[in-house]
Amino acid sequence: MKIFSLLLLALFSICGGLVSCSNQMKARRPVSYHFEYGRTALLRNGIAYAPRGAPMAVKRAIAAGNRLQSMPYKWGGGHADLYDSGYDCSGTVSYVLREAGLMRGSLPSKDFFGYGKKGYGKWITIYTRRGHVFMTIAGLRLDTGWGGDRTGPRWHTRTRPASGTFVRHPAGF
């Protein structure tokens, strides 16, 4: 009985709560940015530019991410106030998805285990684990920090490990 309880607790910890692991897919590789004309966003002077052929929702997501670039990190930011003075990780991802028309309201990081579809998306991928969530849009990473760097929502081209994260994406994207 004790072993069963320990296994159940481990499964609960890994999968983020009540979401089943069968509905999840672990990230298989680090998050890396490699510019590819027509398929990935271009980052110039801190502003992201969507590929011309990207769907409108992807263009709106990138525009939303651009609006957050000067915002500071604020724990709980973007949850009580959808348009806040700062954003945390889940507030950032929620804001971008909401502005793109891909979700309503906002979610805490743990609830992204159940958002959208499992696996990598063609245009948007969400990387979630207990306590943190970040995303890529047209290959460009939007993150509030990594390695203790909590500057706020910023576009990043530097490779980031994705071990321990699960990948999700909005249906159709």
C-alpha cells in the first residue's frame, strides 16, 4: 500500500495534478531558434516580425508579445487584471493567446497541462511544467526568464533546455 501511495504521488507530481500523463507529451529537445525565411519570426532590435504567410492568429500573437516587451516581471501579473502593469509567466502566455483569439481569460501555469492539444504545434508551442510556462511563436521563444533571470516577458533566441516540460499547442496551430 505504501509503494502504491508513493507511485501515485510521483505520478501526480510529474503530470501536474489531475491531468493524466497519457494526455501529455514531454519535450524531446531543447528550445532553439534558427531563422528560416517564411517559417519563423524575425527578431530585430527586440521586436518580432511574423512571417508573411503566417495565419492571422499567429500575427496577432506576435503583436501581443511585442506589446509586452517593456513590461516587468510581476508575480501574479496578468491574472486579476488582464491588462496589467507587469506579467508573470502564465499571465504572459495567457495574454498572448487571448489577444490572438486562441483562449478566454487567463490560466495559472499548472492549468496549461490541459490547454489545447498535446505535442508540438506548427506555429505555436507551449512548454509547461509545475511552476512555469513559456511559449514559442513562429519559432521565437517568449519567456519571462530562465536561470534566475526574471526580467519580464521578452523574446529570446538563446537556446533553452526544455527538460521536464510538456508540450501543448492551440488546436490548428
